[in-house]
Amino acid sequence: MRHRLLLVLASAASVRALDLPTASSTPSGARIEPEPPLVRRPNPLISGLQRVTAGPVKLFREAPPITRSWVTASIVMAWLSSQRLIDMRNICVDERAVWYRGEWWRLLTNFFFMGDSIISVFFWMQMYHFWECLKVLEIVKYRYEPEDFVKMILVNAVMLLGLKQYFKSMIFLGSPMVMVFVYIYSRTYEDQMMNLLGFFQIRCGWLPFTQMIQDGLQTGDIVPNLLGLVCGHLYYYCTEVAPNMILPASPIEAVRRLSQGLPMEEPPPKEEGDGDGDGDGDAAAAADAGGEPDDADDADEPVEEEDAAEEDSLDDMD
């Protein structure tokens, strides 16, 4: 009896170990529909941030590479400076550090610093003007001559570094470089109307002066803007204005003649036969006949002889 009880218990344990599924109440021919996936509601904060940043992100992606890189470096450097994460003495222009310690990066980093007042409205207005002017110049004016765009940046950087030697207190050249781009943009599209601060309509030719007034109100110093204005004017004059000017062959002689009240150059000498119409007629007749002016005179002689013979015959008849 005991052995039979143990056998029944062992068989029940083995059946339980199989872990067979329980019988379902669903008929065997019925189709089981899958459960719908869970739909998560978007976070309103994240969706709001995406809508706000969609426009700036699109503008950033559509911007040309030099404009995008320069503006990004300027904003990042302004933020690092405002948080005291970098020492401004390590990125400013210092000729002794460049020549004697080999810190050549100072010649580049000083052009990316345009102030650390990232909470100031004037800072973002300056960055906006810089963004628009540099983008239009890179996309429109120098679209098919990118080497000319790079040459413009390098030439103006060298001129600013040279003029900086007369202003020892100026250790950052970011603001003068902004004025260079603003001036060249304003001279290229000086008749175009633009919106200033969302309220005023001005010509692009006045944009450098409005930028100068803005920086004067922000910092109280317009010397950096004047340096950028001088460099931008020199570059624009030498590349756009001077090649299209008609200048005399000898400037010294032209100045001497102007001081005497004479034209810059002597008038061209008159050709022979210009005083009367016979020379022009002979030359035109010779050109038509394929010969020289003397040949035209010879061609006129038989006609004169025929006229004389007709006059003699009329006299005989009378």
C-alpha cells in the first residue's frame, strides 16, 4: 500500500514538471488579435523646445561653412569667457608671446572674441549683423570665387594686425573684423533697403554707421570700428574701384597739367586732311576702290576731262 502511494506521488510530480499550458476557453478556430501598441504622449516641454529651436537649427545647417564656423566659435568663446573657464590673457594678441614663445594661436583666436556680454542685446545684434553680412558675401558675392573670399579675410587680418601696433591697448580684433565685413557688404549692396531693429528701414550704405553708434552706446569706444572701416575701405577701393578707373599713364605729368589748368592728358593729334572734306572723300573713295587716296584723285581726273569736253561742244554749237 505504501509503495502504491509513493508511485502515485512520483507520477504526479513528473506531470507537474512538464509545465503544460492550461486549457484555454477560446475555441480552436477563433483568431486571436494582437494587443495594440502603447501610444506615448509627447512631453510638452520637449515638443515646445523642438518648435522653438527648429528655425535656428535650420538656419545653422543652411549657412555656408566659414560663416557657420566663425559665428559658432565666437559664441562659444564668449560663453567660456563669461563663465571664467578660459583666461583671456591666453588668447589675446601679444607680439612678444608670438615671437619669443611661439604662441602663434594668438593671431587667430583674437579675431573670434567679440565680447563676453552674452546677455546683452547689443552683443546679439552685432552677431546678427555679422552673420547676415558674412553669409551673403560668402554665398552671393564670392560664390564662384571662394579663393577671393579667403584672400579678403587674410588681407584685412594682416592690415588690422599692422594698424593695431599704433593702438597698444587694443588686444582683440574681433569687432574691427566685423566692421570690415559690414562695410564691404554695405558698399556692395548700398542701394538695397534693409530692416533695422524691426522698426526702421534704412539703406545698406548706412549700416556701418549704425553699427558704430550701437558699439559706442555699448562700450563707449568706436576706435575698433574706425580701424575696421579704414581697412574695409582700402580693400574695397583697391579691388573694386581702382581697377575700373581710367587713369593717366604718367600720374606726375597729369598732376602737373592739372596744376596749370590743363587736361590730364594732351589731346590726340589731328590727322592730315581732317580740315576739309576732300581728304575724307578721297580716303573713302580709295577704301571703296581698294587703293590709296592718290588713286582716288587719279580716278576723278577722266571725269573732269569729260566735263570740259562737253562744255567745249556746247560752246561750238552756240
